[in-house]
Amino acid sequence: MDSRQLEYFVAVAEELSFTRAAQRLFTVQSTVSAAIRALETDLKTTLFDRSTRRVTLSDAGQALLPEAKAALEALDRARAVVEEASTGLRGNVRIGTMTRVGLVDLASLLGAFYERYPLVEVQVTTSPTGSSGLADDVRHGRLDVALVGLSRTDLAGLEPRELATVPFVVLVPSSHRLAAAGEVRLKDLAGERFVDMLRGFGNRTSVDRAFDLEGLPRRVQVEVPDLTTVPEYVRAGLGVAVVPELDDDELPGVTRLRLADSELTWTLSAITPSGKRPSRAVTALLDLMTSSLG
């Protein structure tokens, strides 16, 4: 049994697919299959129940999985400690982010991180399904850390580090019947058309949930993948919007209203897998994020 075999085993166990595990490890499926067969031969047991349609963990595989993860994490920590003592902090950090992150200048933050830790390789990616997709990528080991805008109820299996929280506001065209109200309640928006993010984005999930709890139907007329474009559609009269108050810039042709009867808030969090100690490189990045927003 060697560390590479354990790494392949964990990838297949988490993906429940030899094909996806190979893609995740940047290798070919035959290599992964051969490594799993060799590990099963060494352990004299079957780790996966295979069929033409699905791959599942056997009882022996379920017992091995937490031990394999712990062994790989211990090995990674040992390597990191030795490398850091001799040459400085090293490692690889895969970070996921939304298309636009309010409240933090991620590019500048990562630039500062690189200046401080030039031997750490940082890979940045976005998800077309927003925060929900990023959270799923962290759960399945495709990302080490991600910036998301999800509530704690949507973060099962994840460890969130809350960075900032802001209220939601309502955007209406300046000519709208509610524009002079100053503040509105959710029920005041009943029957309106809405502009919102795509399903899966954290702020969309929170707003949908708030209207459902109030028993208010909501018709989303325009769906966009970028929060910065929402005011443009509101200004054009295509709907109203309930969005996080990420800045206080003037929005020509658009009026910003307070929500009077709702505790809707949007929290920006950095998430990592729960039950797993982040690497030293990930911890250093999380600490920098926290200090930059403190």
C-alpha cells in the first residue's frame, strides 16, 4: 500500500466514478483502475462494488475511507512542515469564487498572498451554478476553499469562515409606484416582476426562501449570472430586484429601498470541508482574508 494508491482510492470513493476520479487526478482511467486493483490485492478484499451503471463502496471500503483520508492528510502535513522549514511555505491552493465577489477585492488579495508566499501555487476558478456549485466542488474535493454567499443551512458538510454580512435591499425603477416609499415589506412586492440571479446562486436561494416563507408567489422575469447587471434591467423597467447591498454607489434611474419586515442578510463566507484540517497554505490564505476584512 502506498500513498498514491490511497489518493486514487479516496478520489474514486468521493466521486463514485473511475472516470471522474481520473479527470480529477489528471490521469487516465486505466491507471486509476490498476491502482485500485493493486490496493485490493494488497489488502485481500474488495473496496468497491462495481456494476455497469454505478460504483459503490463495499463495507471494507467504507471502513478504509476515513483512515485513508487521515493518512494522506498526515503525510501532507509532514511534507509541508519539512518544506516550509527549509524553503518557506509551499503548496497548492484551489480556490473557487463567484463571478463577482462583493466586499473583497479578490485579485488584490491573491496578489498580496503571492508576494508573501511565492512558492504557493494558487488556482482560481468560478462556477456557472454560483455558490451552490462551488459548495459542491468543495464537498467533493475539487476545490480546497471557496468564497460563497450561502446561509449556514445550505453548508452541510462544510466549515464556513464568515467574512462579512450585509442586508438585502430592494431596487425599483425611479418611476416606480414605490420609489418614494423609503422602505417596503416583502408583501408590498406581491405581483411584481423580478430581476434576479440564476438558480443556485446564494442570494437567489435566500430570496426565494424568504418569499416562500411569507406564502408569496414570485415571478422572475429576467435571470442573469452577474449581480452587477441587475440594476440595468431594473432601470429598463423589466422588474424589481431584492439583492444584497454590496455597495452604496448611486444607480441612475434606480431607487434603493430598505426592507422593513425582513431579516434577510447575505453573508460572504470562505468554506472548506468539515472534518478535515486545511493545509498550511489554505490556512494562511484564510487568515489573510480574515485580516483584510477585519
